[in-house]
Amino acid sequence: MLALRLTRAARPAVQLRRLLVAAASAGTGFLLLGSLGYALDHPQTPGAAALRLAWCVVPLAATVYLALAVARTDPGTRPRPGLSAVGLGPGRLMAVSALTTLLACALGSLVALAVFLHLRGDLTGMPFDGKGAQFLAAGRHLPVPAALTLLALLPLAASGAVALSLRPRDPRRPAAKGTGTRWYAVLHKAEAPAEAPVEAEEEHAGWSDVLTVAPPPREAPAGFPWGVAALAVGLAVQAYANRAAPASVLALPVEGSAVLGGWLLTALGLVLAAPGLTYLCGKVLQSAQPGALRLLAGRVLMSEATRIGRPLGVVCAVTSAALATTAVYDQPAAAFGPLSTVATLVVGGCTLATLLTAAVEARQSRADTTSALLRLGAPATMLRGSAALRAGALIALFVPLTLLIAYLSALPPTN
């Protein structure tokens, strides 16, 4: 009941993000059921059916990642002072957040089941002149336990990921203080009045001076070397798989498995390396005697390298894979038939929504620092200019990187 009350009392923006999770869950559930329908309609090719089901790991992982990002930005389940006294400690809030995610994903799975049954003609007759009979095994008995098992995968995986990520930490272990906390302490120290009488111009530190003397951001994120290694191995596997250049990436189980494995390794490498590249962007912005604008933009990028870098790596991986697929084949591979469009929309929409949600989370984390800078006299135009400068630096790095990865992935067949 508490999860339902918090869900109903949320702001429209939070409700919209939850609806996005439900929509992504519906698309992923429909893809899983479509794979089941193909297996029922082609019992003589179990390898191809299993490979189609394996390809559903990609939209499933993208949906789980989106659900986790949405749960992290949910203000209704964020620990606040005084909630422990009424029985809403960190553990209870974690359970509420996991239950809310479970409800959103379960709603999407139910929608997917209803649409699947409708297209099969099990509810009101065969729609669209029976065009769905090709890939939904219309006329065949649908094994209900298998369908429900597939639909339960996403809600359980998403709620489990949320519970694992938001689990209460050991209070005896000292928490690593982030850059935002240190900045906030320095800014408020600058705002505090001096103990001894001083000159008026020395009573408060100016906002530009505070940026200069503020502690440097945390060290570079770990995992960059492993990301480069995984990226190189993934590109090598894709090059090997593309030598045959089949008409469809799912035409043969061997080539399809190699393409899937290479793409997953490439995506893992980009996700691991992107935080380090984002940190590097911040370092470059602060080079060569920076002013207050570049200094603020660079230090924000360095402090939020992990939070922003990982979704950027996912977007880069998905975009490069789509460009490489279009370049390798004369047209986008119709591996799933009509379901390929659904898979593209789910994966692309989830990655873009996750990136935007991560930006919202980053803005929430530095809200205290931003308000302190405004109280110290920093102009609002400077803060907006810093955001634009950060976006421009990331675009200047990740757009050429995406094109390069796509070119390398499609190189063997085109030469």
C-alpha cells in the first residue's frame, strides 16, 4: 500500500519516467513472446529459435538499465531526515523502490501479453488480415507457463537490480565523500562570516575565487584499461563474424552468436571506457589557464564522469551498432521480421531515456552547490554557459568515437 501511495503522490515528471519504464517493459515482453511464437512455429530449427531468444538479452538489459536509472532519480524513495522515526528507514525505502519498479514492469508485461494475444487472434479474432500469423504462431496452442515465465524475467531482473543498487550501506564503513560534498563545504565556508573584523571586500570569498581554491575532483574512474581491452576484443570478434556477411545476422546460429558476442563485448568496452573519456574531457576543459567558466565546466565533468559516462557509453554502443548494421548489409537486417522495428525502438528509446535520466540525477546531486554559487553572486548565464560547454565537449568527443567504432565494425565486408 505504501508503494502505491508513493506512486500516486509523485510529480508528473516522475510519473512520466515510470510510464517510460512500463512502455519499455511492454516492448521487451512482446519481443520475448515473439521469440516464443517463432519457436512454436519452427520446431525443426531449435538453434535459430534459441538465438532469437538470446538476442532479446539486448532490449532486456536496456530496459533494466532504464528502470535502475529511474529508481535512482525517484524523489519519493530518497532517504530524508525523520523518516526512520516512522518506520521508513533506508531498507524500507529500498524495498518500496524495488516494489514500485516491479509494479511498473509488471504493468508493461501485462500490456505485452494482451497485445500478443490480440495479434494472434485469441481475443477478438485475427486483426490486420492475419499478417501476425507469420511470427506469432497463430493457431497453435500457447504454453501459458512458458509465456508467464518469459514475462516474469524482466520485472524480477529490474526489481532485483534496483534492490541491489539501493541497498543500505554498512554505517560503520566510511563513505567516500564526493566532489559535490567537498565543494558544498567550501562554498558554505566562504559564505560564513569571518570571526574577526575584516575589510568588506575580504569578508566573503568571491564565487570565482572559490572555484579556484576548491578541492580538485576525485581521481579518474577505474576500468578504462579494461574497457579498451574489451572494445578491442569485441571489434575483433565482429570482424571475424562479418567475414561471411550473411543476408541476416540470424541466418546461421554460429554467425549470429558471434555477432551478438562481439557487439556485447564492444558495448561493455564502451561502457567501461566512457567514464574515463568523460573525465578526460573535464581535464582538457581546464587546461591552458582556464577562466571561471571552463573551470566550472571541467570540474563538473570530472566529478560526474561515472554518472554521465556510462549512459553515454551505452548510447555510443547502440548508435555504432545500428550504423554498422546498415553499412554491412544492403538494408537493416530483418532478423525478427516486423519485430526488428520494435527491438530498435526499445533499445534506442531506452538508451536515450537513460541518458536524459542520468542528466536529471546529476542535476539533482549538485543542486546544493548550484544554489550556493548563486548566493555567492555567480550569474545564472554562467551556469547555463557551463552546461552548454559540457555538452559541446562531450559531443565533440563521442560523436567521432561512435563513427569510428561503426566504421571499424563494418570494415571487413566493405573492403
